[in-house]
Amino acid sequence: MTEVVSVRFKSRGKSYYFDPAGHTVEAGQNLVVETSKGLEFGECTRGNTFVEDTKVLPPLRPIIRLANEKDLKAAEENREREKQAFQTAGEKIREHGLDMKLVDVEYNFEGNKILFFFTSDGRVDFRELVRDLAGIFRTRIELRQIGVRDEAKMLGGLGICGKEFCCSQFLDEFQPVSIKMAKTQNLSLNPTKISGTCGRLMCCLKYEQDAYEELVKNAPKTDSYVETPDGKGTITEINLLRQKAKVRLETPGGDPAVSYYPLDELEFIKTGKQRRAEVIAEAKEREARGEKPNFTPRRNTGDKPPLRASLKTERPQGSRKPEKKAEPAPSPVAEDVKFGEEAPKKPRRRRRRRPSGGSGGAADAPKAE
């Protein structure tokens, strides 16, 4: 086990482990730590704790000191300088006409480097912009392109649930989210309802995905034919969280009844495809016996319609009828032939062979003496 302290920089992003170096730190205290880029000012998110050695990437950087008044004043000055740098960089971007959106500016604790974060749809040639900014601030300049999710994480805001963005509040890393998660959870596939402010699928779809996948394994599918305490019926809707299913019961000679049943009271019989095939076959048998079928099969589920009927489409009102092609005139030979007689065979026309080496009709013409 290794003793560590979790530190986060600028109240956002991932927390990193640091060596306490003999300091006792509590959550919420400001620290000055040593990083690969020099000294940095951060906030403690979790005090002295012990973690497994496999979770630590050696070597651990040490904590230099707890932040004093001088460090707090330097951090406040850097925040004021970041606001001025943001305005200056925005003006220079407009002057150069670059297709990029400036998101945030970050000074390091020692003040010898400025980091500009921006978003763009494609690649941007900002070499001239870097030269201008380096001439104004007289320090190292770095421009870093980020995605729309990172932008939302930096700027923060409120989601459709009314709470602060998860990414800017507690998420350390972005988890992959797919549309399959929304289907598994029976959510609306409307992009406006399952997308966050950043325009991507909401990160909270990942939270309950494991629970839904476990519930789906033991639940029947929609359109399944099941046995209920009140009779047989077809499942029309399933509520995985409440473990209930909406079943359409079969009532002979009347309208089908709809009821809700717990999943543990249902007994699976057949899938929806098997049940549909049986109903279609039963309807055909009743029709063959001359009885009125209790079910009218769809056109595409029964026998295929004739080709001509399938290709026929309704002509919109006011459209022009297609012109009929003129039938070819009968050959004069066929008119002279009587019924029962064979038509005389048309003599085969021989093609004239060209002499070898000839090209066109000029080769066949006799030479002038």
C-alpha cells in the first residue's frame, strides 16, 4: 500500500496522486505541488489515504508545501492575467480571420507559460497567431485544440435535469456512450432528449446501463406469447425497473383486454414471430374451409402478389398518362401465309468478307488504270 494525496488543478479535470512528503492534508486545502511542467497550484480532493501499489504510477511527485498567503495572491494575479489574455487572443483571432473558437486561457503557477484552449471543426494554421501572441506577452505560448465535451467541462453549466454538468462536477474521464444504451433503457431516440448541451449523448446514460443489461437477460421480449393467471396473451410493453409487463389478453368474441402483470407471474410460450406465423396459418385454414378468418394477414406476410400488381402505383391527380408504344406492323410475309401452312423461310443474307489488310470501302474499289 502507498500513501497518497489526490490533487485537482483549477477545480476541474482528473485528480492526480501525489506523495504527501510528510504533510497531513485535508480535502479542500490549497497546495503547491511539483509536476513535470514545474510548480503548480492545486486543490486537495482527498486527504492522506492508502491505495494499492498497482494504482500508482511511479515515481510520485511530492507536495512542496501547503499554500500560504503569498501563493494565494500569486494564484489570484494569474486569474486576472488570464482574463486579459483571453480578450487579447480573441481580438487577434478575429484579425487573422481564423475559424476557431477560444474556450479558455490558463497561466501556469510560475507565470512563464500561457496555454490557450480552442475548438474548431477542422485543422487551423495558427502559426502567425502564435507569433503575435508571443510578441505581446513575451513568454511561451501553447495552443491546444479540444473537443466539444472538453469545452462543456471547462465552461460548466446546467443540464436538462437542472443540476450542474457531471463532467465539470465529478467525472474524471469521459466514458464511451452509444445509442444502443438508450434503446436498452427504452428511452426516446429523439436526439434532443438524449443529448447534452455539448451536442453529444448524455454521459448519464452510462450510469444505469449495467443494471439494465442484467434485467434484460431475465425478461421476455416484446411481442412474446405468454401464459398469465388470466389466460394467454401477447406482451406489448415491458417496464424493466418495475419488473412488470403490459399484456394484451385473448378474449374470444370480444375486444382484447389489457392488463399489467409482474414478470415472475408470466410463463413464456413462444416468440412473436412464431406466434404470428401460427395465426396466419390458422387464418388460411379457416379461409380454405369457407369460414370467416378471425385474422386478416398482411399483404407482405402471405402469398406474394402478382408482379404486375406489385409494380402498379397510383398515379397522382393531374399527372400525364404515359404514352402507349405503337405496336409493330405485321410483316408482309405473314399476311400471305394461310392458316396451317408454314411460313417460307427468309433467305439468309451473306456478309461480304473484306480482303485482308483492307480498311473501309476504299479497299474494295477497283483500281483506276
